[in-house]
Amino acid sequence: MNVIHTEVAIIGGGIVGSSIAYFLGKKGIDVTVIEKGELASGTSSRCDGNILAIDKDPGFDSQMSLVSQQIISELSQDLTCSFEYRAPGSILVCETDEEMDAAKQWVDRQKALGLPFRMLDRQDIRAESPYLADDLPGGLECATDSTVNPYLLTYALFEDAAEKYGVHIHLRTEVKGITRNKAANGYTIHTSEGDVTASKIVNAAGVWAPHIGQMVGIDIPIVPRKGHLIVASRQMPVGMRKVMEFGYLISKFGGERKVDELTAKYGVALVFEPTESQNFLIGSSREFVGFDTSCNMEVVRCMARRALRFYPKLNDFNIVRTYTGLRPWTSDHLPIVSEVKELPGFYIAAGHEGDGISLAAVTGKLMSEMITEQSQTVISPEPLRFERFKERVNM
């Protein structure tokens, strides 16, 4: 491409970049998206597709998820292409009475904030699926949790952004460097296909956001956290909605669990998710192993054993394939959705860990409001500021 100018350049063609492009384009902003590969070719194609509040820390985190669910529901009516949206709710199942006590506290905290949570007893679990283990004492439910096809949602957002709002998308275009033009109050992005000048940049590069940050001299504290998923099938349906074990929360937030050595080592916790194709996903694992995306069969076997602990009657399921993805992890489990104070016009929208699909919609809407300097935003951007990490170091 020749040198082009755009008002806002978004680096990253995943679910977060697509949402930002859609909401900015809808506001009439001139937007160009730069993606080094294909759309949804990174983390957005290597994950499940849930818009969850059930696994979010009570408070700002869960409230943000609830807003994202509402936006996704609206998008299911507004976008031209369907993205397999369903809102059946989801559940966490408990393995012990101790977990039931902890779940009760979790539900009470969420309900106090107005979220639609409730406890489930043993009968409720049996009614959920005849394949769940008989000894499970209960669990909890969030009624508003929804699910999408992350591929289709990414493409649906980009299609409407391009077709309806004139957003330009450049694929197979790798960012090689960024120069700040203080006099012109903007940036030049040097790519493998030529230069792009922009008044503002949004770094939506996920686990590669720190690499983009280095190009402008900032350290972005995002680390890749690897996760495995199994795609499985069987002749008879297993369940209609997402089921996770309560231990998933402990694994997500770094707590200690009473599990065997391998389960603890790989951060394995049950995740079961049915798809519209009648297959189902089994997860999950959590490891810090850099950018290694190879499948570790020891982890896969551990995940399968964990699934059979909760679904003992599923020993006839077939594994279709396994794959891994890299979650962009931050130390406080909240994303960075922020302008960088020392670099006016340079924004970050990354660090969603395993919540990129859940929070993409609210992230896109918030970023569009921040860039267009709206006085009121869909949620407060304060907890998501980039500078929060520096402030903690200096305290």
C-alpha cells in the first residue's frame, strides 16, 4: 500500500480490535485496522465463546461483564451477520461442602451488587444433566451468561464496520516500527506494506501488545498465559449450557486447591461448553510458558480425567482435536483500556486474559467513547488505566 492517513489506526484484527473498529466507525471516525495475519487468527480463534459474569470478581469486574452482556444482546439484533448468540445462563458446580460454603459467599456478594446469581442444590445439578456425577452437592448459576461463536462475532463486527461505516482493513500487514510526530501531533506506523500516518493509535494486539509498546518506548505488563482446549463429540447431547467447576475460580485467581499434583501444576479445572454444531469443548488449563503453543498431551489427559470426575458417564466421548491459545494476562486480572499519559493519542486495549470474548463489546464501546472524548462513558475507565501498574510500583 502507499502511504495513507487515517484518524485512528487499530493494531490487531482480533475480537477486541473488531469491536473498537465497529464502535468508532459507527461514530463516523476514519478508522484503519492493521493485522499481521488474518482476522481472528490469534487468541480470538483459540478460545471458547462465552460472555460470562459468573467467573468475574464481584464488583467492578462483574458489573463490567454485565454491561458487556447487554451490549452483545443488542449487537445480536443490530449486526448483519448472525454469530450464534444464545443466552442460556451458566453454572459452577461444587465438588465439596467447603466449596459450597465458598460459593454461598460468592453468590451473596454478587447478589448484593444486583447480579442475577442463585445457589443450586443437588437436585438442580441432577436436573442440569443426567451425566453429571451423583455426589456433587450443588453449585451456583448466573442467569444472564451468554455464548457466541468468537470467529463469527469477530467477522460480523468487521463486516459491518467495513460495509456500513467505511473502516479500512489491511491484512497480512506487519507493524515494524512506530514514530511519534510531535510537531504533527500524531504517529507514523511503519509496516511491511508501507507507512500509515495516524492521529491516534489503539494497540489491540493482545499477547503481542508489549511488542508494540516497545516501539514507542513503554513497558506494557502483559504476559502470555497458555491454555489447552479439547473439541469432543458423542452421539447423545450432554447438556445445553456452559458448566464449570467452582475450582475454576480458584485456578483463575491463583488460589490453592485440594487436587492432585498434575491438576495443580497445569491449573486444570473443568470447563464444559456445548456448541451449535453439537460438539462440545472441554477445558481448561493455565500455564506460563512464554509463547509456546504446542499441545502437551499430559495436560490433555489431565483435562480429560478432570472432565470424567464431573461427568463419569461420558467415558464414550470422542476427541475431535485439541488446540492451545495464549491469554494476555495482567497481574490484577483486569484489562488495560486506556490512553497512555506520556504518549497523547496512543491507547491500549489489551490484557483481557481469558475474558477477551466476554469483554470485547464493552471494551469497544468504552474505547470509542474515550477517543471521541465523551463526558459520559458506558463504564468508568478509572480501574482500567495503564498507569495503575506504575502507581503500585511507586507506592
